Amino acid sequence: MSAESNARSHAQEFRWWRGCPELTEDEARLQDLLALFRATEELIREQRGLLGYYDSEAELFGEEPPFG
């Protein structure tokens, strides 16, 4: 199993919003994935800072944020 497929498996199992009565199952899934995305983005920033990699946000994540 590759690192990416293992990470994907973990992401698929993450459930924080699912079961919330205000959200459909699909909306809850999207909120779970967005939470993981934002947390991962922050962890990447922190790790790059520890390594002394000071790229701009555009260099690191692209010109426009992929999600609102």
C-alpha cells in the first residue's frame, strides 16, 4: 500500500460531521473532507516552517484556494 492510498483510506474513515441532523450524508462528508484539507494545509505550513521553507501561499497551494 502506498503512502497516498493509506492516507486516502484514513481520510475516508474520518467522520466528524456525519450523523449531524442538520446535514445530509453527502454534505457531512464534504464537511469532513474540508476539515481534513484545512488541517493538512496547516500542518504543511508548520512543517515547511520548521524546515525553513518559506514559499509564498501561491507557490505552496496555487494561485487560488480550491475551496471557500
